[in-house]
Amino acid sequence: MSNAPQTPTAAQGIVIEEPLLFELGSPGRKGYSLSQSPHPGTEINHLLPPDEIREEIEGMPELSELDVVRHFTRLSQWNFSVDANFYPLGSCTMKYNPKLNEDMVRLSGFAEHHPHTPETKSQGSLQLMFELQEFLKEISGMDHVTLQPAAGAQGEMTGILLIHAYLLSKGNPRKKILMPDSAHGTNPASSALCGYHVVQIPSNDQGLIDPAQIDRLMDEDTAAIMLTNPNTLGMFEQDILKITEIVHKRGGLVYGDGANLNALMGITRIGDMGIDLLHFNLHKTFSTPHGGGGPGAGPVGAKKIFEPFLPTPVIEKFEGGFRINRDRPQSIGKVKNFFGNFGMLVRAYTYIRSLGPGGIRRISEMAVLNANYIKAELKDHFHLPYPGPSLHEVVFNDREQLKSDVKTTDIAKTLIDFGYHPPTIYFPLIVKGALMIEPTESESKETLDQFIATMKTIAGLARSEPGEFARRPLKSKVSRPDEAAAARKPKLRWTTS
Ligand SMILES: *Cc1c(COP(=O)(O)O)cnc(C)c1O
């Protein structure tokens, strides 16, 4: 690593060994100290019946407050986050989440607002949700938006249920859904979950959908086509108008996966391309936390024809303010409790309001510029399987590095040694050994330059010291876990045995 650039960001310094909480502490140590109550009769055995009072739990760790705080603070420092460093995870849009969003969602009027509060006392929250729907409609060119779904994948399921409900109301829900071979895995999963058979569309040699394929595959049994634009290679589907026209002429519908909306905002509108339904990933495009599996939000935009079927409740504006409409006999029902993940809606609303229309457009311009800068700087060092024009992300592969037996995984793991989160790898599936880089608009030119220099260093090391790569990362807590075993047989419980 002698020729590694001096990055202040590289993971280095002390490596803290951290035992489990169960291995810390000592018998009798407590996390609290309460003085004796001056009021007689307030001891626990006066307040609760004996069978409600818990005995000691065998094997529970006994710790001080400081033991617990240090334990979790140390563990938190092993995490990689966008607040700490560059996170070019392609397709996931790991942009910076402004702290203003957090200030707004903590306002007590929002944070302490119970979802069962009567409508008349919920006007502020209802107005926020209504206006967020309006903003998303304007950005996407859709006629309606439901804010309920909790993630992109759940938005997809909601969209397919809407397609099913609409086609059923016309007499035949049909059986199949078409999707390109570059689709995100959630697309076929959502379709199958709703009972549809998935038909794959092969991409052409430029990585795009050929309308001739749609013409060949689209039949009376096909309910819809599901596509991502720009697609998962970051490339704009040039023939989108021809594609949506063919599908509509044969009675089908078009679902748009909106995960890549960061490339288009304020420049073009998905709804104007003949797309009938679209999900927004608020945790990607609209700067809400991705949450480590926690709450996200995947609102769905829909054209007029889907209005009767939208999930309940629907938030409406009337002369007296805002109201919740639950009387919707044709609705597909609820897809999430109450109004969805409300905290995410407040954050996304704040983000949109703080940027305004010009700022929203600027996001996409900068996201595309940043990705193309990386593409231009690295194209002589890493192979570009689809060299055509691309937007907010760029997909390289390991063809050059394989000559010295260095694979995509090895390149990704080496980035960890340099202090970067690896890009998305081995996706989309149509690219062998894919390395998918999405810098987002958040990053400065200095950060991009440093990352580019690191990638060039890695390309150099792959030629000069290829043998080292199989052991990398060398500086992280854990180097090469068995990822398949970790996913298939996770150990989720601590046991004394
Ligand atoms: C992230 C993503 C999804 C799924 O969205 P979640 O919010 O993670 O459920 C679907 N399609 C594409 C292209 C994505 O990048």
C-alpha cells in the first residue's frame, strides 16, 4: 500500500475489541441509583400484586450506565455511514441527509402527534401530507399519489395490486408481466407475490429495451410491463414512447420503478412518457435515512384511472381544510398502518421545501455531472461494458483486472482499506463482474478526485501486487466473512451454553 494516497479518510488507528454485553459487567453492578422514596407505601410490593413482580433473570448482564454507553458508542463507530465518508453504493442513492430534516421531524407537533388524533386537531400533519403528494405529483407528472407504502418494494406491490384491480374491473386481470433482464430483484418478486407470471425481456447490445421485443412479447395475456428509466445501467430508455404506446395499444399498463428518479427531476417527467404508475424511494431521492432495514417510504404515483382503487385512507382537501376519506369501496385496502412512515414524510417534505423547484432540478444536474466525471476519469482504468451515454450512475466491470486474477469482490474489499464504502457489485445481473458507482450530487469535486485517485491506485496495485488482493481488506475489524452463511444461517441469539 506504499503508493496509497494520504487520505484522512482511510480506516486506520486503534481497533477496539468489543466483547458482548453478557461478557461485561460484574454481579451487583447497577445502571441506576434511586434514593429512598420519602412517601411510605410507594415501594414496588405495595404497588403491584406479587405475581406481577419479576424475579432476577438468570444470566442477565449487570452493568453501569457508562458500561452500556461505551459499549454501544464503540459499536456505532464500527459502522460506515454517509455522515462519515463517501458511500458510492450504486442504485441506492446514498446522498447526504440534511440535518434540517431531523430538526423538523423532532418538532413536538409532529413527533408527538398520535395517529388517532381527531381530524380537526390534525390539520397541520394532514396539510403536510397533502402538500407532499402535490409536490410528488408535480415532479413525476402523475395525477394521484399515495404515501402509504413503506419502501420501494412495497410500492411495487401496491402498484401491481392497482394494476390487478383496474384490469379486473375491466373484466380480465391477465396473467403476465414483462420486465427487462436488467431489472432490480424486487420487480419480479413483487409481481410474483401478486400472482403474476414474470416474462423476461432481453436487453439489446447497448443495454436498452428494443421496442421490437415488446412488439413480439406483448399479448392479450400480459397485464403490464415494469421498467426502470433510466435503467439499472444508468441509461435512458431512448424508445420509451414507442414502448409505452405498444403496451397501451394492446390493453396493458406500464409500471415505472422510480428508484433512479435522482437522474431526472425537473428535467423530464416519468408521467409524460406514458408510464401509468411509479414508486418514489423517499430514502433514495428525497434524503430520508435508509435506516439499516428500518423505516423508509415508497409512495406511489398513479394516473387517473387508478383513483378508485388507491389504498385507504386518502387525504383530501376541501373548503374547511383537510380530511381523511375512508369510504372507498373499490380500494385495494390498506398497505400500511395509518398513513405510512410519517417521520419519513416530514423529512422528504422539508427537503423539497428547502430546495424549491430550482434546487430540485439542480440535484439531478449535479448527480449526472458527478457520475459522468467519474466515468470520464476512470474509463481508461476500468472496462465499461456499455459505453453509451449514461446519467446518474456508471457501471464498470473487472475485465481488465481479471487478467491478473483480481475480481470485482477484491476491488470492492480493497476500497474498504482506503476508507470507502464499496460500490454495488455484481448488479445489474446482465453485467459480468459489475461495479456500479453512484456518487450522488452531495459530493464535492475534492471528494470525487480523491476517490478517482484511489480507484486508479487500486487498478495499479491489481497489476503490480495482485497476490495481496485475496486477503483484503487488511485494516477492517472483519476481513472476509462467509457472506452466504451469514445470510442463510444468521446467529441472532446469545446463548449461555
Ligand atoms: C432500491 C431499489 C428498489 C427497491 O426499493 P426499496 O426501497 O429498497 O424496497 C427497486 N428497484 C431499484 C432499481 C432499486 O434501486
